[in-house]
Amino acid sequence: MRVIFMGTPEAAVPTLLGLLDAEHEVLAVFTQPDRPVGRHHVLTPPPVKEVAQAKGIPVYQPEKLRTNEGMRALIQELAPEVIVVVAYGKILPAWLLHLPPFGCVNVHFSLLPKYRGAAPVQWAIAMGETITGVTTMLMDEGVDTGPILLQRACEIGPDETAPELTERLARLGAELLLETLAGLRAGRIEPRPQDETQASHAPLLRREHGWVDWRLSAVEIRNRIRGFQPWPGAWTLLEGARLILWGAEAAVGRFEEDAQVAPGTICAIEREAFVVVCGGPSRLRITEVQLEGRRRLPAREFLKGARLSIGLRLGREGPPPATS
């Protein structure tokens, strides 16, 4: 098929490569503009752009599509049979949705209608899901509301983090997309509407989403630690400094003696971890951390210089502090 591909991050690359390996004709790639990255704000191209350029595919990076008459004329001239979209990061205008004969096909990393939105992988883990998957759908003017084409489920590993799961789903999505295009071409796929009563949302992550509420159970906090990697991170305050939690496990047992202890209080210091009282009551063994402005460390290394003490309380009452 004659395809225009729209995508931006590393998670979109397997689908682009899959299209090329399957000998679809990728007419052009649309991706986000280069952005400043890191402490030194180095202007950096999106991963999809780098791959497309290496393969000799024309790359376009418009800031806007809705009112860009030049891009509209270009896409009309290219005359794609289908537009494939994977984590592009822009809402497509109505004129584009209805332009290709086979429509705009999106690869979404959840089992729609669950976890519509910008961060489905992160929120699925953070909310304690054990099953997720990939959906291909025909895009409409809503946010991930279009009719479903195909779906494939997979388990979420008990220790799996958002980057790890995203990598797996990206490969699965590439396979499902090729199956979807073949089915559309052959007329074997009947799009089906989503069940709105089962819809849930996965909004774009903000820094405050990572704020650890120690009143939650240890299991719930650990899910957020796994889900909110690498950004915004699950974070708390240690004597006024931001402390990111990278690794943790819920302690096993009954902790009735903690019922009168304020959540967030350090209750034990071990060689490989320190233990914090959480809601329930429950306890979280923290095994890897990163203090603001410092490098990521195993807890055993962090404890050598941190001078933590039993009874010290992490975080604070109320909403997360304002951060830049």
C-alpha cells in the first residue's frame, strides 16, 4: 500500500521499520519538530526522523497541520492509500482523517476503550493492571474514540516498568499493524464501535502526578514507581529536597503496630533498603533512589551518606509542592 507514516518517539520506530520490511511504499514521514533535550538544551531530532532519513524517506516536521495549506496540498499530491499513526503527538484535522481511502489507522498501546489518551502504558501500570495490549483503530475526530480494527492482549509483568512494557508493546503493535493493513486491503476486517461504558482515560503526565501520597498502600505506591518511569518519576521530599524513587517492593506481613504511625515515616533501615510506613497500614522497602541533582543509586550506596534515621518522615501533608 502507499503509506504516509506519522510518529515521533522510539516506540513508533518498530512500526515504521515493519512497513518497510513488508515492502509497503512509505511515501513520507511526518514527525514532531526537533526539540531541545537535556540540561544543555541540545536540539535533538525525534527517533523516527533519524530512522526515516537513514532509509532515504522524505521527512516533514510541521508545527501545525490543521491550517497548513502547504502540507495539505503536499499530502493530497502524495495520494496515500492509508495514513499510519503511532504516537505522533498531534491531533489530526478532519480534512486529513477523510483523505486516504483506507483512512487513518492508529496503533494505540492499550486495549481500547481503556486508557484513551497520551500515556496509556504509564497509567495502566500505575493503576495496577495486569493485562494490557495493543489496538489498531480507524481515527475519528475524538481522542482515541474511533472504531476498533484489531486488538491483541498481553500480560504486564509484576516487576515491569513503563519503558520495558512500551518496548514490548511497540513490537507487538508493529506486527498488529501489518496484519491490520492486510485485512483492510482484503476486506476481512469490519470496524466495530468502542463501548463507551468501558472507557477510561490516560492523560498526559505532569510533574505533580509523580508526587507520592504515602496514605496509599505500599502496592499502589510501587505501581506508580514502576509506571511513572522515566518521567515524571515517583517522588517525595527528604528534608526539603526532591527524592525520586526508582526501585521498591511491598513488604510482606501484617503491620498493625504501624496503625498510629504517620504515613511516610521511616520505620526501619536495612543494609539494602530503607522501609517506609504506608497506608493500610503497609510497608514499602525502597531499594533505589535519586536525590535531586545527584545520580541514581542503589539504596545501600545512598544510605552511606544520607544519614537517615528511624522516625524521619518523608514528604509532607497536602498537595505536591510547586515544581519547575
